[in-house]
Amino acid sequence: MKYRTKLYISLVAVSLASIILALVIFSSETEKLVFRMLQSRSISIVATAASQLDPELVEKANHATSTEDPDYIKLQEQLRKVVEVNRRTDIFLSDIYTLFYKPDNPNVILYGVETDFDPVFPGTIYPDSDVDLIIQNRGNYFADNRFITDQYGTWLSGFAPIFNSEGKFMSTLGADINAADIHMRMDELIRFAMIGLVASLLLSLIIAFFLSKKVTKCLDHLCHVVADIEEGNLEAKAHIETEDEFGELSNRINSMTQGLQERDRLKMSFARYVSTHILDKILQSAAPLKLEGERRKVTLLFSDIRQFTQLAENLPPEEVVYLLNGYFEVMIEVVFAHSGTLDKFIGDGIMAEFGAPLDDDLQEEHAVRAAIEMQRALQKLCDKWEKEGKPRIQMGIGIHTGEAVVGNIGSERRTEYTAIGDAVNVASRLEQATKILKRPILISESTYLRTKDKFPYIDLGSMALPGRKEQIKVYTLDLADEKLSPKTET
């Protein structure tokens, strides 16, 4: 059975069950409401009437010897006025009467005065089924706790006590409300409810049909889109623009497709932030990245633009961003071309590592060649900018080889691949020292020893780096040497 058929049957079944339940509750609660209303009305009528009657007249009339007795007739006329006053189109007050108890047997109730035009004789035994209820509630205001049906119809009676001036119970005043008309109206109401049930059921059939059609149409569309994505069509899009779960699922599928497209572009995009070495290592690893590092020998390169603060103050922000973007794009390409790893940007500066995350036996040479190429690339970039009317800039580079802890550092929410340790500090201080020695590139002794046969160096002697007490030997490159000409193979 298809999902659409299941959904259709389920919706119709739920609608039918709900309508039937509502009909049952409606009819039951309506009957209770009408019954309580009639109870309240009957008690109100007899209570009001009982308070207005003369107890002595009631006593005399109850014990009259015939219905022609003057006291009987007088009380009967008063009670008939009560009937006339309380007759309404929605509630039919049929009869009002007095009851009293047999003197020698208080469990026997007798008729007193009755408003019916063919009244029973005074002293006739009250025969109705609510006798026990009347006896139990003697002296109280109350009404029948159910409709009473006899040969005369369906009734609901209310009762109120009549007391004399001394507060002694004298008699009970009763009133009968004809409930047949109420029942007839309730039956009519239920018939209308049944008609409404059929109409609602037909409406639910129609609504369920279109709703199930709409739902399955959305599902079919989403299934086709997912199938296209599974076959490799990452251009497939879900087109459900609704404010419900299908619209949300459509957006999620489109987001997933976008994520898959981004995954295919991951190498190209991620390589703009880190080298392909790190990317390959991450993609080849079956385990998630861990917050851990390893101690290893690396060669650190720090670069920084000279007087960048003054430059930024004299140029519009948009032009500063333009210069930086052009500068970083060229410098990072040089670092990557020499097997370096971009660690981070530090304002207008760059931190790069050689020999991490993958081992590199020529890391020192690669770092030095990258520094030379960075200076050359900067000169070409400045020549271009000068033609555009933009200022020339200078750059200082510091290089040092030493042990550092390299790896993923941060938190579970944000991880950064970086290097920390004294070697990092030395490389950074060497870059700062280029301002003091006015040299574009400064190299530590540890890097020099591994590359002294490959590049022409100038020994600058020992010096204390900014922020450090210990002195180290510092070298710079003879950039005027022919070996460092642009034709040199890198």
C-alpha cells in the first residue's frame, strides 16, 4: 500500500473518529446543561412562590374538604398566577401544587392544592416516583435528579419548603416543568448534528484527498532530488517553498547539496588558507582532528611590512585592504611554492613553517629561498603599484630553525594548526630586528649552518634580540650576489 493511500485512510479515520467523539460529547454535555438549567429554573420558581404565600392559607387549603372550599380556591388562584407569570416559550411550567405529610405517617405525602383545571381531591396520596427524594429533602430547596416519565409525559420537578411565622415547616411547594418539548428540541439538535457529521465527513474526505496528494507530491519531488544527488548531480535543487517541515527539509537538502559542492571544492578553497600538505593529511586521516601536538624541528619564517601603521593612517581603508590582499596573495603563493605551510596572518605580517606537518630535509633551504622570492615578488608588486600611483612598501623577514611543538591547538569548537615554543619567539624577534639592522632578511645561525654552502651570506655578528637576554649570531643574505639573481633556480 502506498504512503498516499495510508495517509488518506488515516486522515479519514481520524476525522471520522473525532467527529463521532465530538457528537457524543456534544449530546451528552448538552443534555447535562439543559438538565441543570431546568433544575435551576424550577427551584427558582418554587422558591420565589413559596416566599410569597401565606402559610396559614396554605395550611387551611391543604386540609380543605373539597376543591370548592374558599381557602382552596383562593390559594389555587394565587398559584395559577405564579404559573402564568413563569410560562415561557422555551420552558413550559405545567403545574404547581402544594404537598403535605400524613399526620400519622410522615412517610406518606398527600396532595394539597393543585393548579390543574381537573385537580385531584385534597388529601390524595402523591403517587410519583420521586416520593423518597421529597421525603429525604424535607425542609430543603431541591429538584429531581433525573427526568421523570409517566403516562402524562416527561417532567422535571422542583420543590421548596413553606414555613410559618415561627419557622416551623408547614408544607412543600412543587412545580412541574414539561421536559418533552426540551427532549424534542434536543433530538432535533442531534439530527442536525448528524447532518453536520455527514457533511464534515464528506469535507474531510475531500480535504484528506488533496492534503495527501500535496504531501506525497512533496515527497515524490524530494525523492527525485535525492536520487539525482546520489547519482552525482550536485546541481539538483529542491523547490518547495512552504512554511512547514517539507519546506525545511527542502532547505536542508539544498544546504546538504551545497555542502557536497563545497567538499568537492575543498582542496582548492582550503589551500588558500593552509598548504596542500595539511589538507591532504586531514583528508587522509580516518580519525577526527585531535587537540595534540608533537615536538619536531621546524624552520620558522616571519615577515612584516615596514611602517604599515603610518601607511594605514595616510590611505583610505579600502585602499589599505586592496594593498594587503594583493600583498598576501603574492606572498602566500611564494611560501606554498617552496613547500611552506601558512600558519597565520598577524595583522600585516605572515607566520609560515617549513618542515611541518610533513618532514622536509631541505626545510632550511626552502625557507631561505622563499624569503628571497618574497622580496623579489614584493619589488615587482611595488613597481606595479607605483604605476598606479600607490606607495611602495618594504618588508622585513626573520628565519630561524629549532625545535617547536607543532600540531592542532585550541578547543573542540575551534582548532588551529600552529607551532609554539622558543624557536617561534626567536624567528619573530629576528623579524623585528630587521628594523634595527636595516636589513630585509635576517637568518639565525641554526639556519645558516644548514645552508651556508648554498647562499652568499654576510655575518652580522652576535646580537641580543628584542625581548631576549641571550645573544645569538645573525646572518643576512647578500642580495646583490649573482647567485641570487632572478634566473637562479628555486
